[in-house]
Amino acid sequence: MLRVTVDLFSGRPNPTWIISDEEYSEKLLSQLSELADHVRDPDEVFPGLGFRGIQIQRFGDDAQRDRLPMRLAVATGRSEEPSEIMEIAREIIQSMTRFNKIRFPDHELTPINPELQDYVLKRFEEFRLAHIRDWVLGILKPCPLRKTVHDSECKDCEYEESRFNPDFWNVDPQVRLNNNCYNYARNWRTDTFAQPGRASGNWPNPMACNDVAGGAMSDGLVHRCNCLPQGEYPRRLVALVVDPGWDYHWYRKQCGGFWGHKPGSTAARNTDNSGVLITDPETCDRGGYTDFCGYFYAGKSVVIT
Amino acid sequence: MRVELDLFSGRPNPGWTLTAAEGAELEAMTASLPIMVKPPPRFDGLGYRGIVVRKPADPGWSLVAFRDTVRVRSEKGSEVRADPDAAVERWLLRKAGDAVDPDMLARIGY
């Protein structure tokens, strides 16, 4: 027997049911065992909104003969998922109404019925198509972990772009809570909620472009087009904005033509306040951070705390 | 309990603490609110994102009061409760003392 939970909702209980058909359970585990490298730990799933994967819990101590753990998750989008995994995930969802006889208290709010099945399938298909799109873009635009690019805005300057890797900042709650936009821009997890100028003795500063930029430059950042030598590798291109009188915010150029950022202790991402991919930090939706202060390079000698 | 006004991206958010009695009052107040079946998505972009309450002894527990919703996450799962009058958010702000000044209150719409 297997307990299945679709990790989907934020407020109401997630759809959950028991697969009581032993033959189907065995077939499912056999298929997943062949794809064990693509099975994830349910506790490592990205905690965003929307379809986040299908969790499977095994019952019975005679089920350990294969490579699968007792609790697992599939179709989480954390890595490139083969089409076979997506087919299995779809089949699991399509079977949910076969197994609605075993009742849970959660079924009062989330009944396992055809309407719910249609809704879950719709959300799953959206997730699957988005996953394929990202995967295809990855094929067309392969991003190495780090690559050197020529800065088209300057005559001779180069800097490094990294592959977008939000999991580094988001999976561990303590990392997410204790690192902010400045940590993300510098790409240095200090776990101190780093502040511009604090490492170099020029903090705190009033929340205006010149003051925040001054603090950051005392940490070692330089204005864009003041080329950094190869010895400063890796050199990041970052952008500073300010909510006048209140706060500042940083973005970092990523491989793939977009910018990443991390608003305070929230999750790192590459989308703006409207949920749109950030291709230009000057024009993206920044809420109250209305002052665009400029672009900077951050080389390896930049120290932040 | 540790409380944080989740407003900033770069500078540290203002914070304050609740006594054990205040924490119990907060939990009772929250438990009395109805659970939302179709809650709105949580805003977590740049700007005011709500008031976050955490228990240092229970890292898996958190509460976010933001306008007309209260989100509680615990080991048992997460739930969203409707708070049409933003009573929990207002109550938490009343406990802030000097941590939140009038300019900041105005900034978040109070």
C-alpha cells in the first residue's frame, strides 16, 4: 500500500489518498525503481506556490528490496525530469478517484472527486509544460556554472555570469532567513544579513543612492566600466536600487539573459513584483524601490559582513 | 515569540518580542479565525510582506499576519485563516512599542 499526496495547496489540505491495489503499487514502485536517480526527498522540495510534486509514502517493511526510500517525491521540478517520470506522475493523478474509499479527515476540505482530479491534472500540465520550456531553453542556451562575458556597455571590460541556482539560498530556511539581497548580489553567504559598508566601517548609511553606493564601494565594489582585472575573477555585474529614505535592494546578472535577486529573507528568484522574468532591472516592477542608482562590478576582493 | 515587520530587503527588519502570555493570546486569537478554503497567494516581493512571528524553540512554526489573512505553518502542515478586520496584524503592531515608529506605520498603510 502507498500513501500519495499531491503537494499543491498553500492553505487547504493537499489531496491525499491510499493506493490499496497491491498490484498497482508494485508496478508503480518497479517503474520508479528504474528511475531512482530522479526520485527526490520530499523534505527538499522547493516551498513555492502551485504544483510542487507528488509525495509517496510506503507502508510495510517488506518494501525495501529496491533502491527507493520509504518516503519519496517525484515531478518536483528540482532537476531535469525525464518524460517517463512525468508519465508516471500523470498516471498517479489519473488514478486518484479509484482510491477514494479510504477516508481521511482532510477529505472534508479536499474531497477526492473528479472535480479535484481535473483541477490537479490542469495544474500538473501547467507545471509539466513550464518544465519542458525551461529544459528546452537550457538546451538552446547552455549555461555553465560560471562564464566570462564581454560587457557590451563598456569598451574592454569583462565579468562573470553564473548559472541561476536559487536552491542554494532557498532550501535551507536558516540560509534563506539570514542572507539578503547584498549577500545574493555579491554571491557570498555570510549568514549575517550583510550590509553595504559594514565590513569597511562605513555603516549604517542613510537610504539614498549615493550613501548606499558609497558604503558598497568602500567594501570594494566599483562603478561599471571601471574594468576589473582578471585577478578579481569572479567579477559580478550588479545593480543597485533604493526605496528613498527607507531601504536599498540589489540585483545580480545571471547566465541566460536575466537578473536574479533575493528580497530580504524571502526566496531568491529571477522575477519581479509582477511575476515577470527580470531582463532589465531599470524597468522591472520594483514596488517602492523607485530610484535606480546604477551598475557596479563586484570582484573577489569585495568583503561583506 | 519573536516578531518581525517584514518590510525591507537590504536593511534588517524591525523586530520585537512577545511574552509567553501574549504568545498564548495570539495563538488563541488566531485559532478563533475561520480557515480559508481558497486563500489568496502570499505576496513576498519587494515591499511590505506582513508581520512574521516565530518561536525560537520551534523552528518549524511560523505565523504571518498580512492584511486580511493569517498564515500558520507548523510540523502538522500549513493553514490560512481569514481575518477581515486585520485584527491580528493590528494587535501585533500594538505590541511593537518603539520598534515601529509612526512613519513606518504610515509606510505600511496604518
